[in-house]
Amino acid sequence: MFFKDVWKDVKAVKERDPAARNAFEVLFLYQGIHALIMHRIAHWFYKKHMFFIARWISQVSRFFTLIEIHPGAEIGTGVLIDHGCGTVIGETAVVGDNCTLYQGVTLGGVGTAKGKRHPTLGKNVMVGAGAKILGSFEVGDNASIGANSVLLKPLESDSTAVGIPARPVKLNGQAVEKKHKLAQVNADISKLAETIDILNERLSQMEELLKKNGIDTSSLEGNRDTTEFTDWVI
């Protein structure tokens, strides 16, 4: 099982890195492969509750590869950590099969509470260089996170997110920016309509109060627009 997983990682590099010439070169010269091999050993000790040995192995791996993977992290097969320098994967993070992580990626947690606090990546997820995924939530299968983005919320399958904070810009290959802008406009119009309705109600109450005190309000009634703003949603 161990050697089969290592071979799948080597094949992933050959398939997805155009600079990789052959399996021998990948196995002996790619620090991403070395980090994954060391992690699989450390993870075995971690599951056996030999935490000190597991952490010692992960620290040795970090020293030689500049890739820090906590021994508690769960990593699937066929994973490519390309270049890898500065990559950090937290204790409760989960990385699905055939994911690709570029240099400087952080799968981090927020807060100091125990328990699940790192992200879960589905299968075939691509995380660009320098991207940060922070918090305990899921990133769906075949999703992509752009370089230097900061993802703080769950991401749907087959979607692409970019920015700080990262927001979806594509879903199933189709741009979603206009859809989100339209949704925001509708939300703003709805909020405006609610405010106008409240103001109209208060004006009516004021008119009733003025009438009770013998003040003529006919001039006010003629000037107030009673248009139904609640229908102005695109």
C-alpha cells in the first residue's frame, strides 16, 4: 500500500509537470515527492499515537524540503506539490486524491479551539501559488483557487475562486460575476423598498396624529408618492 501510494504520486508528477522527464528523476530529485513520502511514514506513527516520533519525522522533512505537513493531516494519492517551498498543511486538513498544490500554499486553521479547524479539499482540486485556505470547511471536487487568493468560505465543485477574500468567478466553466452583481443589486433594491415602506408607514402615523390635533394635512397627502417599490426587483 505504501509503495503503491508513492508510485501514484510519482505518476501524478510525470502527468502534470511538463518539466518532469522520467520516474527516476521525479523520485530522487523532487522535494514534493520526498515530503509526501516522509509524511506517509509520519502519519503512520501518528495514527499509532506515537506523536513525538511522528512530529520529529515531519520536522526533519521540513528541514530538507521546506514543506511543512503536520503528521495528522490526511493526504490522498496522486497529489502533486509543485516546487513546494513554503507550503504548510495543518493537522486536521484533508487533501483529496489528485490534488495539485503550488508553492506557498497554506491549508490553515482559525482560532485556537481543538478539533477540526483546517479545510477539506475534494478530489482534483488545484490551489495556486501563495493561496491561503483558512478554516474548517469543504472545497468541492475539481475546484480551483487562484494564486495569492485567500479562501475563507466553502467552495462549490467545478468552480474557480480568486481574490482577497476569494469569491467564485466561474462555475462549470461559465462566468458568475454578473450573476453575483445582479443578486447584489436585487438585495440593495429590496433593502431600499423595505426602508421606503417603513417611512411611508411612519408618515401615515404622523398624519393621523396631526389630524387628531386639528391640523390640516391635505397638502401633505397630495405630495407623497405611493408607488409600490417592492416590485422593483430585477
